[in-house]
Amino acid sequence: MEAGDGLQDGLLSAVDGAGPLLQRDYWALIDHCRCSPSELMELVSARFAEFAPEELVVFTPENERNRLLETGDELRVRIRGAGTFHVRIIHRDRQSLTLATLPGHPEAGRITFGAYRNERGDVIFHIRSRARSGSRVKYLGFRTGGEAMQTNTWADFVNTVALTVGEGVIGFIHAETTVMKKEHESADDVRGPTFLARGDET
């Protein structure tokens, strides 16, 4: 399904949220990765819910069939202390998967999960979100504890992926937050991934 075929209908876009537009990056090099970036992302698409820490967040596909996640699919998301919400897959290619939030979600925006190689051939697994809080009330609540929980959730996701396809991470998991400037925000393509994952083979 291509953008424009209903994928963008009813999304909670970042422009509908409150507070600053934040770009959050979580990534790590995988030690002795046993698969290529595209193979890694096929595994993530097939077993996405298994990589999230269930004590913090639980993902459940609306379509219970045992298959890879594809564009147009929706997931229920139960977040500890916040409730149950929904996200939709708006983009998928060989090396990335992008989810966007739907109305009611604590955040307004999208998040991309991708894998690629660095110049030495090491496989990197990378998560990048670009989002605002879903409303002013949620923005205030997020500042009191949501930020730390989100970091813990996605850092744990990265670590679990690294332990599944390799021997864990090399060094440490990087976690960075950047406030998007207006010129970057206006140039952002909200229909696509938050970054391009390229370089599948060595």
C-alpha cells in the first residue's frame, strides 16, 4: 500500500501535538551480528512485540495472523500507567519499519526502526522518533516521568534485538534527544521514515 492510499488518514501528526518537536535517537553497534540488516528487520517485523519490555509497554497486532508486519497494519499499545492506544505502520522497506500514532496516543508523530552498516561493515540497529506530546495535558505529564520511561523502553528494545541476532551491543546504547528547528521541521516528510537505512551488504 502506497502513501495516499489511506495510510495517512486519521493519524495524530506532530503538527497536532503540543510542546517542542523532539527527535530521539537510540542506536547501537551489534557485536558479531549473525544476519544482514535486511534479515534483521525481517525478524523485527515478524516478532516486533517480543522485543519491547512488557513491564513498560505491550504491543498487540490488530490482525492476529502470524505474519510480517506490513504497511497499513495497526497495533494496540498498552503503556504502563497511561492506558491503551493505537499506532499504524505507514512505511516499510527492506531495512526499516515506521509507525505513526493515532488519536488518543500520548505522543503525536512517528518512529522508525532501521538497520544498516557502518563503514567497517558493523551492523547498527537504530530507532529514531520525531514527535510532540499528544496534547498540552499529556506534555506536562510526560515531563514528570514519561521521558525516562521512553528511554528505558527503546534502549531495552535495542538491547534485546542485539542479544537476539548477535552477542549484545558493542560499547553502549546511544540515546540522544534533539529539538527540531523550524526549518528542519518544515522540510520533514511526515509520510515517510524518520531516517533512511541504507547499506545492506558488506
